[in-house]
Amino acid sequence: MGIRLGEPRMPALLTGHGRPGFYLRVLQEGEVGAGDPITLVHRDPAGLTVRRVSQLLYTAARDAASLRAALAVPALSEGWKESFRQLLAAGVRPGNAGLAPQAASEPAYPGFRRFAVTRVVRESARVVSVHLDPGDGGAVSSWLPGQYVPVRLVDADGPVVRSYSLSTPTGPRMRISVKREGRGSGLVHALRVGAAVEVAAPRGGFGFDPSAAEPAVLVSAGIGVTPLLSCLLAQAATRPERRIVWVHVARSPAEHSLAAEADAALARMPAAVRHLRYTAADAATRGDAAGRLTLEALADLGVDAAFSAYVCGPDGFAAGVRGMLDALGLPATAVHVESFGSAAAGGTAGRSAHPPSRSAHPPSPPAAGGPPVTFARAGVTTGFDPSRWGNLLELAEACDVPVRWSCRTGVCHSCETSLVDGAVDYEPEPLEPPGGELVLVCCARPTAAVTLDL
């Protein structure tokens, strides 16, 4: 409708006026035309109108009784019902968990917090672990297995923001394990005990649950071991009897980070199986099998449709493993993939997106000015020039930073993104503001320096 009428705000206008357009579905095919009689065959006992059901999902005009009444309507689609279940579970809080479930959780604190380096450990030829304690002497915020933290460092060229996985599942201190491969990681490798580092609150939705009953396979390559080690350690401490298949691929023992820690955890788990592969020709025979990971190897390890899967590694590796798991019958909802860079994203909300064809980069030509915008996971900082971009989504697209979106007008919340630091305003105003430290990048414009979890 917005494209046909040349009015990009049309989804917000329609929904805001209670006319979302989702009225009918075909139960029996046939011919209809102007002047045909309409016969009422059933009326919902709760008396909910189309307008009211739309308000329950898209606006803050909702209450628990109305949500439960909507769930009892047999004609309502399962998709809408699941959104209403999310809203009921979230309770009274800002944002819309029915449209974007991540709105139900918020970072432990806004912006960046000062931490001190308490220990630096060499884990392999190119990886170091850095242990961090709050510089203010306060407690470390809790985090979930597989989450990461944005870290801000400074060199002669200015601030650098990167996101690094936490390689332990609990405190008393944070630990990041970082591979040397660029400007940000070079600054991490240069850190010494006593140095100050700015760290944002843990975040990320990898979703590993060590209390779950179903078997799980954890598959990593290279430095992708870091979030999965956190998951493995949490499992060993929570339910060591769970069936776990641990698969890791590295080039050689010299480049196999955190191996002893993983092996010690696996030794405490009677039902766990380890499968290690080295890909360098002179090291292939030193693993549990030679060469790259194969579909047959996963099948021989017993991985099947009953498993949940957690994968982290380079894009090509992750895509290949996802294909193997699909061939083994794992449903897409049971496969969780953590990306090294920006979160996997795509144009249509709810569709599994593929990695972008290009790596993230500053816009071309470079921005002439405007508030600086940092995409923390992509490792890109650029100015926001309002004469070139109408919102943060357009800037992200100019930088090939993947972002989920659908409506592009502040209605659907598909583009909800964590605001690590900074401030924005909206044009147009979203139908319902996001909750907590979240922004809708499709209609947000920075009013100061901004760091986004993208």
C-alpha cells in the first residue's frame, strides 16, 4: 500500500487508525462480487472487534483480560495468538514483546561502565583471555551462556568499539577471549593488568538453556569456541548428566584455544562426547578425526532431529553446518547460530537471513559530518549525514551492516536494536515506542554520538 501510493508512512497510518488490513481468510474458494449478500453466521462471544484486536497488538491500549479474550477466539491465526502470549508473559513494561520478544529483556545498565584488567592469559598462538572487574568496586552483572559484551577502547585514531563473547558463564569477573586479527583486537592484546576498559552490559540472544532436557550439539570453529565454551561450562555446572555432543574444528593444536578447559568440563559429563578435528595437513591425525567436519561425522555421533544445536564460527562454516543439521532433520527453530560480526539479518521479518554478500564497511563516499554512529558488532564507525540518510536503517544499509526490517515506519518492531550508548529521536514517531534501551532503527535519527548493537 505504501509503495503503490508513494507514502512510506502508510503502514503506520493504517494501523494507527485501526485499519490494519488483516480481515479475512478463505475457508472455501468461490466467486464474490459487489452487491452479494453477506450473512452473519457467528459472532465472537467476547465481542472483540477487528479494531480492538489490532490495538491489542500494535498499541499500548491493552490489558490482560482483553489479551486472554483474544486468545480464546478460534478464528484468530496462530501467529497473532503467539504474539498475544508473548505480551501476557512480558507483563506491564515498555515496548512490545508481542512484535519483538527481545523487548522483554533489557541490558543490566545503560551505556558503558569502567572495568579494570585483573589478569591476562595467553590461550593459544593468537588468542588471549582478559579478565575484567568493575572499576567502581561494584558487583559484576550476571549474564547468560553465550552472551557477549561491547568493549570500547581508545588509540591515537580515536575510540574503537568491538563486541566480544564472554567465555565463562558466571562471575565473579568477566572474561573475554580474543583472537588477534585487527585494530580492535590489537588493542585488547596490548592490555596489561591494571589497564582501564569501558564495557557495556552483557547482551545477545544465543538462547542456550543448561536446564533443558533434550540432547544438544555444540559446534564451533576457531575463535567461535568462546561462546560455546561458556555454554559447556554452564552445562557441566547445572546438569552434567545431559547428553552433549561437543564438536570443534581448529587448524592445529597451537591454534586450539581453551582446549584444556573444555576437556576438563567434558570429563565431568558422563553422557558427553567430544569430536575434535584439525584441518592443517601436518596436524590432521592429532584430532579425533582428520580433515573438515562432514555430515556423516555428525550422523555417526548420533545427532538427529531430537537435538537442539548451537553453532559459532566463520560465516561459511556456520552456513555449511546449518545445511548438515537441516539434512539430519533438525527443525530451524532448534538451530541457533552466533555470528562473528553483525547479527544475521534480512529484509523480511521472520525469515532466516543469509550473511551479507559484502563485509560491513564505512559508506562511500565517506560521511562529511554529523553525529558519529558506531555499529559495535560490525566494527564500523561513521558520521550520520541527514542530507544522505533519513534514518539509522538507511545508514546501516549504506554500510552493508545487516539489519532485520519489515515495515520501515515504526509499526512492526522487527528492526528493534539495542542502543548501547547515545540518544535518538524519531521521524515518523513509532506507533508504540520500544522498551528499555532499544531503538527502532527504521525511523530513528541520532541526536548525539550513538553506539548500536549491530
